[in-house]
Amino acid sequence: MKKLLLFLAMVLLSASGFAQPYRSYFGNEYTKWSVFSAVIDADYTMECASRPDATIVIDSVTYYKLAVFKIMLPDTWSININDSYFDRYFIASNHYLREDLTTGRLYLRTSSDTEDVIVSDMSLKVGDSIRVYDHDNDWPLPFFRECLVYNDDIPYAVVDSVYYADGLKHIHTSAMFDAPGDYMNLEFIEGIGSNITPILNYYHSPWGMYNTIICYENETYWKHYPLFGVIDTCFLVPTDGINDIKQAEIKVYPSPAEKYIYVDSDSWNKSDIIITNILGQVVKDISFEGIRTSIDVADLKSGIYFVKSGDSVVKFVKL
């Protein structure tokens, strides 16, 4: 009888769509997204943060306020976001977030008069699409138009792969944007959000301003995404550009590439070149001697790849 009851319970749970909850986007004490930003020729860290006591209730629904600090300088930097400096940004915030752990969705609302917008969704499958927005309505969408699909002139990003890395689910889409010094595809990461900013905003402007997530943290979890494989910190003060951080020893072009890529070395030498996909799998292993070589990539599937030679790692996109 007990076995029968247990079986019936399992059937009912399955029929009701019961699913294991996704990892929360928010910590119990604080949450912080460190965003690599570049404007004109200056690089710096922009901070986005939330806190459980910094909330707002709209239509009987509780939202986390999201504080955005455009430029962080050493005298204002603090892991503790509970001081008065941070408080004033939470009070002035007009970005509100909430989550649904059964779908892994993160929702954004910008006022009591607007509707929720999905800015991260872990329930998406290959072939699904998600609308992309320009929340500021001041500048064109940052994504390359040919990488989106349109329905009644509304732009959507299409999911082209789903994979797991470090135990977290990743939703990889076709939407490609011009990141600082490189190209990237829009991704949603379980418990972290989009790889642009947590509000899926780009702050794109005619003089050039680009955002990309480099670190996420709360009181129990920290994750670092080294940009270009060389930025090993979450905190950058304004500098004169990414080339001041590290100059790549190789150059890879064109990107995007269709049939061939060219790899240039700084000096004449004998080198081993390894090309890997986004899963870290080696797809080509080549040796050459000289300062330039061409590599046939026509047989590779469309997507993002990494060219490694010595300590240099450069990304390129295969069409």
C-alpha cells in the first residue's frame, strides 16, 4: 500500500510540472555584479548591487532594488554594501528585480507603470527565442542586426545551444554584441544573469561604451569570468584602454571568419596553436614556424572559438 501511495505521489508531482528549483540570483545578505565598462579609451569597473532590505512592493509583488554605480573609485570601493554611500543609490534606484526559481527567470521592472521584462531565463531550450530590449530608448540596440530575428519589427535572440560549466546551466544565444575589444554572444547563466549586465542593458553610445560581466558575488558564492583571458581582477580604476592591461602576443583575424583565419605572431618563432570551442574541447592542433600562418576553419561549426599560442588566448567567431 505504501509503495502504491508513493507511486501515485510521484505521478501527481510529474503531472503538476514539478521541477527542481534553479539557483537563486540573489544572496541572503547582498548580491553584486562587477561589470567591465569601457567608454572612449578608459576602462573601469561598474557595480550593480542588490540587498534584501532594499526592496519595493508594486502590485503586491516584492522586488529587489538594483543600485548601479557607474564609476567605482578606490575611495568608494567596498565589499560591504551596507554603508551610507551605497544606501543613497538604493534609495534612488529605478531598476527593480524579482525572480522565479521554478523557471530560473529574472524579471526587470523600471517603474510602477511598466510591465515586467524577462532579462534572464533558464527554461529556454534550443530553438526558443527571447525578446531583447533597449531600456534607455536613447541608442540603437547593441546587437548585430543580422544575428537577431524579427517579428513585427520586434527583435529576438534565438537559443542555439545549452551547456553546463562549473555546475551552472548556460543558455547561449545567437545575439552577438561588440564587447570591449572583442565580440561576444549573449548568454544567460544560472543564478547570475546575462553576460552583459543583470538588467540586460548595454549602455551603448555613439562614442563607445561597452559592458560585460566579469564577476558575480554574494556572501557565500563568487565567480570570476576573466575577460579576454587576461583580466584577473574584479576591480579596475579608469585606465587608458585594455591594451594597457596586456598586449596579446598573437593576432587573429578576421572575426567573424567564414573559411580561413590568419594568426600573426610578434616575432619569428616556432609555435603550437590550439583551437578550442566554448566547451574547452580541442578542435584543431597546429604547429607552424614564422610570423604568420593561415588556418582553414571552413569545417568548424558556427560559434565562438579560442586560439591559444603560448600564454596568449584570442577569441574569434566562426560564421
